[in-house]
Amino acid sequence: TSGPEGVEVFVGQPMTLACEGKGFPVPSITWEFVGADGALVVLPGDDSSISVQIRGGPEALMVSSWVQINQGRRKDRGTYSCVVTNYKGSSRALAEVSVKT
């Protein structure tokens, strides 16, 4: 599993977090978010300003994914997790996001 990296953005700025996973069989990727309230949300959830993209590659047996947030808001700060899973197991990579005013 590769990425994502933490970011610091200002309110209103877009941001993207990226992650890649490789394995056999080809793994799946899901994204999770834990904000200041401690609640776990599987992304994209019901927030229309957050989108999750997933595609195969760029190498054989690899999958790439990214979370895009159109305009950073204070409520978007927290811990984002990329979870890469196949039947052999899973791995997780974390990134901290801060949103400044």
C-alpha cells in the first residue's frame, strides 16, 4: 500500500488524497474518515462535495484510488484511511488533513 500523504489546506481550497495497492488477487480499496467528533464515515458517504475514484493500474495487479474534496471545510479535517483488501488480508495507510481559516 502506498500513500496517502497528509495535507494542509485553507478553507475553500480543493484537495486530493491518493493511494495505491498491489496484490494477487487484485485488491479493492475503500476510504474511511474520522473527524473531530470521532465518528467513522466510509467515503464518499452522503456528502456531495466529496468524491472517490478507483481505477486499475498503473501496473499489473495494482489498483489506484483517490479522494477529492471540492472545497476544504473545517469539518473535513481529521484522519483519512486508505484500506486495501483482498481475501489474503488488508493493509491501511493513514493521512492527517488540517484545514486552516
